[in-house]
Amino acid sequence: MDKETRKIVGNPALLMIDPQKGIYRSPAKDVEASVDALERVLLAARKAEMPVIFFQEIHRKEMVDYGRELDGTENIHCLEGSEYIDIIDRLQPIDGEHTNIKRRYSCFFGTDLDILLRGLNIQTLIIGGYYTDVCVHYTAVDAHQHDYYIRVVHDGCRGSSDEAHEASLNAITYLQHASKTNSDEMVPLIEAWGSAKKTSL
């Protein structure tokens, strides 16, 4: 089987993984530049009338759903009632966009994401958000194993460290070579997809 090299295959959706205010309190560097990249892709997706799906990691205040998440480096995070779980102001979802809460790293785990994507007839997931080495990585792997094409906007992600960020992007690229992309590449591709969609109507 030939490897798929097209950046958008079939119908795409933009998956915004945990673009929450807590990223500003994290060790991630140059967060504002990544938010700029996410905003550019988000605005292009909206103009093209592409489905947009937001996720937030939120844990109950009783702390009954962390599972093993606190066994490693991470401390208590994304706790219900905290201001840091809110989506970054300029990335807020608008009417018609899908919003979801998750209790684990992967957007597929314990959620109806796969049902939603199949209902929307989606084949390609354009992915950005935080952390690269945690929620983005786990979601990309699960998307790959569910047979979606994954396209990770590298400049629209940040990791818990620069090393972890790069290692996870390399690991995702190992799964799908065409997954590697950035906002400068994706924005015109999204615009072209939107134009072609309107022409075909």
C-alpha cells in the first residue's frame, strides 16, 4: 500500500486539545506563539466551515478521577472550579462548534469522540494543543489506531519541555510521515479545501 502524503484526505476536522489557561502556568516556553498559530488555524477552519472540536481536561473537585495520573511528574491539575481549566479567551468556541470534557489524556478515552467523527464523516484530524508529550501524543496515537489521518500543527503545540515536545512529535511522525505540519502550511490548505467544498455545492 502506498503511503498517504496528502495533508487533507477526505473530510477534515480541527481538534483543539486542551487550549486551557493553565498552559500559561506550566513550564512550556513561548506559549503565546503557539496560541497565535492555533488561532490562525482556527480562524481558517471557521472560514472554511470545517468542523471544530474542543476538548478540556477537567477533574472532579473530589479528585476521584485522576487514576494513576499523579504517580509520575504531574501534580494536581485541571481541577474543577479552577480558573485554569477555562479555554484561552481568544480560542473560545463559538456556536456550532463541538465541546467535550475528558478525564484522561487521550481525547478518545472515555468520550464519544469516535462516534462524533464518524457521524461527521471525518477522515483527517488536524491537531493542536497541549501538552505535546501528553494529551496531544496520546490522542494522536489513538487517532492513528482508529485509522484517521493525523496532521499535527507543530507550532500550535507545546510540551512539558523542549526535549519532550520534540520526542513526541518525532514519535507521531514515525506513525504517519505526513502528520508533520505547521500553521503556515495548513492555513492555505484549509482555505483551498473550503473553496473546493463551496464550489462543489
